Amino acid sequence: MEKKQLIMDKAVELFAKQGFEATSIQQITDHCGISKGAFYLSFKSKDALIVALIDHFMIQFTENIDYEVKSTKNVNDLLYNFYYAVFHSFHEHSDFAKILMKEMMQSFDEELFLKFHDYNGMMEKVISSMVERLYEDQIEQTKYDLMYCIKGLMKTYSELFIFYELPLDLDLLARSLSEKTMILAENMTIPFISNEMRESFNHPLNEKPSQEQILDILEQNIAEMEASIEKESLVLLKQQLLEPTLSPPLVNGLLENIRKHPHCKWAAYLLRNHFKLEH
């Protein structure tokens, strides 16, 4: 296991028991069996570690759902697959999701709130694309209200097993929320969120990244990774970004090689959207 990933995994264990504020760098290094010097080679501070953990969690969460929505061919399966992916991701990272939701109002500075603002904007784009595929122009007046109802269902039902530790039947939950969403979509008649209101919402960090920014992320990932199929795929994707020569199926194959690696999910998400590929 890479040292950076080891520190992140062990820190989550301590944060889950003690919270962010009560956990010291010394405790983290002791739990990892490393020196403080080794910690500072990976992270400049505990705050930097917390930011990295949030990025790690939110990138995997957003990318998994975006991938599921875009790869679902049958529109009749779209809502079910969306909700299943949402709650499967929450369940996979339940320890960190739990401490994140409990302590976010106490521990985070402006930078972290902006990050959440950014990820919230990306999730809204995923939901928006799903709603448009499902209903096209059938619910033009109420589509933004439906989007926020979907976000509300995600948040409220995630709290049931994050805070109350209820048993999670993913299949039943995904079917139940799909039914509720369809009922809302078919019966809502009074919109609250207008197009003008929606356009006034500001997502300052949610602008499309430039090719140079994506290249910087790829180069950082390539430099940090040991020789592997994922690293080779990243190198080829970097070349494709600079000088497109590969066919879409080959690019899709390279993206599949990297998307399950925890440090490549952000790159996979950005590249998939940059190349505008269909699954």
C-alpha cells in the first residue's frame, strides 16, 4: 500500500473514533507506524490530510454515480441504477461519511465549504442529465424542483443508516426511491424553482477545467504511481489529450483501466467528460 493511502486509511479509523479535532498528527503517525517526517512528506498538515480525505471520498462518490448514469442504456433502469449507486457508495464509505456529516459544521474553513459547493454543483449536473434523459421536455416547468427533491431523498435516506445504523437493503431502497421519484415527476404541477432562479445559483469552482489543468492532474498521478497497467493507461490518455489518435473504444478501454483505482477516479471523471464519450 502506498504511504499516502496508508495514512488516509488509518486516519479515517481514528477520526471515526475520536473526531477530527481530538485526533493529533502524533496519534495518526503512531497508528500508521511511521515517523512525523514521513507524514509531512505526504501532507503539509492535518488540515491538508482532511482536505485530501474529503476529495478522495467526494471524487469516488461523484464519479461512481456519474459513470452509472452515463453507462445505463435502458432509460427504464436509470432511476434504479442511480439510487443503487448513490447508496452503495455511501455504504462503502460509511465511516467517513458519518464523521463528515457530523462534524462538517464545526471543523471546516471556507476552502472546504467551497469544495462542497463544487461537488454539490457536479452532483446537480449528474442529476440534471438524468432527469433530462428520463423526461425530456415533459416536465419543463418542474424539472428543477424534481432535481432538488431527488437531492433531498438522497440526503434524508442516507441519514437513516449513517446515524441510526438501520439495515440497508439496497435493492428495496433503490426500488422505493425510484417509485417515489416517478410519482413526484408525474404529479408535480406547481413549480417553485424557476429557470431564472436556477441561473442565479453560483458554482464558482464548477467551471469546465482546461486541458492544461487536466494535464497537470494526469502528470501528478503518473509521477505518484508505480509501474502498473493504470500508469500505462494514464500515459496513453495523456498522449491522447495532447494529440488525439486513438479510437473512442480504445479510449473507453483505457478509462476503464483507471477508473477503479482510488487515485485515478478524478482523472477518469474529467477525461470522460472532456472526450464526451458514450459507454
